[in-house]
Amino acid sequence: MKRTISVLAVLLCMVLFRFIPAPAGLTASAMQVLGIFTGALILWMTISIDWPSMLVLAALVTVPELTMNSVLAASLGNSTVALMCPLPLDPGGCAPTRSCVTEPYLWRSPS
């Protein structure tokens, strides 16, 4: 129940931030983006990384100056994402049984 209320409060923050009067030099769209990322930071720190990140992409599409193509090209079309995608497929890199602490020979250089 507590988690549901906090998620709803963050979503409300993301939506209503656009209607807060912007300080000098910021537009309403900039305030909306600021609200989206403020909500995302809260969700990243309290809930998880995965679905809040997808929520950010969906929320950025609601900004009038941004389109679906530009958001996807800037996020999923980035070369860093293409580099990171194969990492979970590495069977030895993230194995929970292998550790440099419990198996010190893993970090020793060959002699």
C-alpha cells in the first residue's frame, strides 16, 4: 500500500510539474522534463531501475517538442545501449559463484 501511494505521488509529480510557474529562462516544457527526471530519480532510488526507465521514455514523448522518434533515437538508438546489451549473455562475467575474494586465483596474473 505504501509503495503504491509513493508511485502515485511520483506520477502526479511528473504530470503536474508542467503547470508549476517556471523561473526565468525556463519554459513549461523544461519544467515538465525537470518533473519527469525528478520523479525518475525518486523511483530509481526507491523502487528499481528497469520499469521507471521505460516510464521516463514514455513520459518524455508527452513533451510537445519531443517526438517518439527523437526519444527512441536518443535513448535506445545510442551506441552505448548496443554495447551493453550483450553483457548479460556473458556466462562467466556475472556468475554468482565466482568471486575474487573467495577464489583469489581469478585476479592473479599468470606467471
